[in-house]
Amino acid sequence: MPRINKREFLRASSCAGLGWLLGDSVWARFADVPPRQLAQREDFWETIRSNYRLKPDYINLESGYYSMQAEPVLEAFIAKVRQANYEASYYLRTKQVPDKLAIRTRLAATAGCSADELVITRNTTESIATVVNGYDWKAGDEAVMAEQDYGHMVAQFKLIARRYGTVNKVVSVPGDPKSDDEIVQVYAKAITPRTRLLMVSHMINVTGQILPVRKIADLAHARGVDVLVDGAHAFAHFDFRIPDLGGDYYAASLHKWLGCPLGTGILYVRKDKITKLWPIYADWRITDDADIGKLNHTGTHPVHTDLAIDSAIAFHNSIGIQRKEARLRYLQTYWTSKVRGMKNIVLNTPSDPARTCAIANVGITGVTPADLAATLFDKYRIFTNAVDNPAGGVQGVRVTPHVFILPRELDVLVKAIAEIARAV
Ligand SMILES: Cc1ncc(COP(=O)(O)O)c(C=O)c1O
């Protein structure tokens, strides 16, 4: 099958369809295959894989930190670096602003929100910091978050607590719930009349558990509490529209599941919440407090990074979010279903596929996560990430395949895990 053509890619609009990516003759074979069936068509996914440059030394099952750009996206990114350097100040003074606004509009279409509710940031960290630092906190105000949230995001609330005397209520989310209500009730118990902001992870980073954000947001709103969603791992991973989640703020990194260059993220702020947020950086041009641009003064920055988002959206749209979601969930359940129930194996990921997608976490009784990750790498050439968080109930390695991973590589993982577990 043909590799994607760079020239065509660069020429293509961000709404290019799969016919463009694969070539029409190839696409004709797959066009009518429903996503869940296509998820198992290796001939199709081999073609997608051929657009990535994969290091032959190991199997990369750690796309959760940074997901490499597909080659066409990387080429487009490099072209943008060259353009910004070639045109220099002329580019910055004449083209930067309209180019970035156009990309924001395409990102908003991907997110299902309005462009004036979205800004491009460097990452989830910056997006969450913008919200948390944007409040007028008073001593005694409360915020709710979970033990399973990403540590650095919880740390932002700890900093606020030290600075203003606020109180953080940290809940613990059940890892394999029988119902959404089991989770919603955990958050409900932590809300008091003093609660102002609740942070919830859309997907827990170390286990891959998807949380019922809409139900948690509805609960919080009914009690007058704002909702900040940490979507670092959810955006462009599975299919949803940000406004449908009901949160007031949504933060995500684009260098994870959208496959953008490092240092790209988004912050969504619901229209009626923009006015009251204080920006971190002042911007003399913005006098209207309801303009989300006030939250996005970046100074002079590597604009070529933002410009490459366009190509990543084009690549992402070429696969299609429903096909991508179905494949990623298939890959995860492919290997977890083979090891679940094996002696000495602890799966730290919900058994209900609807509560998961690509990410899962596996531990082996009697083997530390660090040792497990080291053995997987040293003996089996499999790269994963060790997670040792007994307080959060997770000890194991995080396994994160992306669209370029094939089941035969997961077979290597299954064999490795089975052998290590047997040897305990
Ligand atoms: C749930 C979650 N939130 C926030 C972050 C921070 O993302 P970034 O480093 O891209 O800002 C991560 C990073 O992995 C994460 O998993």
C-alpha cells in the first residue's frame, strides 16, 4: 500500500478524508467497513503504521507521555520551522495572528466548541494553571480533586492552599466500579457549601479509566460548584464534544493523542466563565474581559509548533476519531483479555471496555513496578512506564499503544507478562 505523499499532505485541507490518505483505490476497500470491524483489519492499520518512523530497537508501548508525530506531520512541522525562520519578523508581524486564529478555528471544530471558547496553550499544565490561578481565592474556600489525578495538577491546588489558605478535599475514585453512581457519590460526599471548584480527570493517566464527567459536572453544578476537566489523555483519543461533558473548563495536551509536536495544548473556557477568570499574563490589547484572548498572552514563542497543529488535525481526521477510538480500544482489550485472570497478574484498569480505551496498567504480585518495567525492556525490548502509587491503588506498568502498534507486538507483551508472572 502507498505511503502518504508529503506534497499531497501539505496541500490537503485539514478536512481531508481517508481516500486522500490511503489513495482512493485502497480506500474503496475500507470505506464501508464499520469502525469496530475495521479495528481488526490489520491491512488497514499497517497502512496507517507506515506513516510513522518506528525505532526497531524496542516496541514503544509508552505513547501516553508523548505520542510521536506521524512522518507527514513531522515534515509539515519542519517546513513551518523553516518558514518562520525564513520570513522571520515579517512572518510574525504579518501572518502569525491570522494563521493561529485559523488553526484555533479548526481545533474548535475538532473539540466541538466555539472558537471563542478555546485557546492554544503549551500543554495541560499551563491550561490548568491558568484556571486555578485565575480564581479570586479566599481563605477557607474549598476545591475537590482525586488521589488518582495527575500529581502536578493536584500540586497546583496545593500551591494555592499555601498561598491563600484554601482547603483541598482529595477523594479516592474506585478503580473498577459497577456503576457511574459509585463514582459520582464519592465526589458528592466531598462537596460542601464552601466548595468552589472541582477538578476531575476525564481519563486517569496511570490506569486509563474514563470517568463519568457529565454526571459529576451535573452534580457539581447543582451545588453551585465549577468544574475543571483534566482531559490530558482524552482529547483526540476517543470521541466526544467538549461542551457535551458539561464542564466549565477543559484542559488537554495535543502532543499526546493528537500527535502534535511537543509543547501544544488547549484550554476551553465556557463562554459565561471567561469574564471572571484572571489572566496569568497581562495583555494590553485585551480590554474586554469576556474575550478569551486575555488568557492567552504568550509573548514571543515558537509559533511554528502551533502551526503544525493543522497538519496533525489533518492526519487525525484522515483516520477519523471513531475508527481511531475503536482501534485503540481493540488493542487494549486484545492484550488485557489475554492476561486478566492469570495467576499473579493484577490489572489496574476497569474490566468494562466502555470505561477504558488505549491505556491499561498491569502489575505482577511480588514484582515491583520498576523491576517489571526493567525486565520488559531489558529482556523483551518492550518500553512501558512504571507506576508505583500504593496510595492511589496502582502498582504496575502503564501500557499505552498508539495507532501504529499491531497485535503481533502485543503478543510479545502477553508472552512476556505470562513468563514473568510464572517465574514469581
Ligand atoms: C492526567 C494528566 N494531566 C496533566 C498532565 C500534564 O500534561 P503536560 O505535561 O502535557 O502538561 C498529564 C501528563 O501526562 C496527565 O497525564
